[in-house]
Amino acid sequence: ATEALVNAGTVAIAGVGTSGPIVLDCQYKLMRIGLRCQAFVDPHIELMLIAQLGPGDALIGISHSGSSREVVEALAAAREAGVTTICITGYPKSPITSVAGIRLHTSAVETKYRTEAVASRVAQLTITDALEVNVALRMKERAFDQIRKMERLMPSRKY
């Protein structure tokens, strides 16, 4: 997965529902180290973006259940277009794994007393954190240069 992201022209990240905030966080992390990223949590925008992707690009689909129709269909369409497909899921035998060339699995058990996904989102964040660190290590100075550029720009956004 690290190699695919380092070599991708564009990295797209898709997810819906409780995975949506993880998608946006992943975009932030990867952009910060210099990858060209686009995240989407809207199925209509997802289709427009997929139409722009091709060989040399990568799509990360995030779905704890691995059964979110929008994310599975996005990965399937991207794979058909020659895009490198990566999934992050908690269920190894779910539909998303059949359309992802690279599969990253989480392990999280939700308590019945929580209505929101907490453990699964923490597990997804851990995977995206690990991807960010590994990509930055692989990119070496290129990632550090981008981080320094961002740090120079950020003081203008703070009091």
C-alpha cells in the first residue's frame, strides 16, 4: 500500500457514514506530506472523481463493514479503469475485499452500549496514521520539504 501511494499520480479516498471523517483525516495526512489527494464522502462526487482516475492513480476505500455499496462500487469502477485499489475494512470476507487489490484489515469490536462506531474508527485512524508515516519515510526529503512548506504557511492562519 505504501509503494502504491508513493507512486500514485493522484490518491483518491472514499468512505461514507461513520467512515467519512476518517476519509477526510486521511486526505489531510497525505496532503500534508505532499501527495496529491482528493477525498469524497458524497456518492455523486465519487463517480465524477472515479471518471478522472486511471492507471498510475490509487483509490483507498474505507468501510468498517466492507459492505457499503457506494464504496464497493467506487473501488470496482476504479479497478476496472486500471486504478490501484486499496481497502481498509474490519471484515476480511466482505464485498470490498473482492474489488480491492490491496487489503488492509482492522480488528475492532464495538460495544452494544455505543450507537456510534468508536473502536472501528480508532482502528481505521491507526491504519491511516501508519500509512502516512510509511509513505513519509519512503518519500524521505520530499515529504519533509512539503511539511516545512506547510509549516511556513500555517503561521499566517494563527493569532
